[in-house]
Amino acid sequence: MTGIPSNNKFSETIFGHLDRLLKEKSNISLIASEAFITFVHNKIDWHSEKSDQEKGYFAKKSQNRC
């Protein structure tokens, strides 16, 4: 069948990342672990595609949250 992977390597990779995260950072929240794993597997360099104005906006936003 088309559209069905011939192996389960991708899902096993995700479980491996999650297992490592839970061992290294036992107090990590579910949303933080999901964000980390998504970031690791994201193939797009999101930040570099933003304009200088957008980068400044996000930097300012992130500083206000700390």
C-alpha cells in the first residue's frame, strides 16, 4: 500500500527521544517535551527565514516571559 511506511524507525526515534528526555529531565512537562522533540525533527530553519523585524519582535516577546 502506498503512504504506509515499510518500517517503524520514525516512531521508534520519537520514543527514544522521549525516553531520554524523561530520564534526563524528569520534571519536564508534556508540552515542553513535545516542543523539544518537534524542534529536533523540524527540518526547516524557522528562525533564519524571519526578517530582522520579526526576529526582534520574538526576542522581545521571549524576554518578557522570563
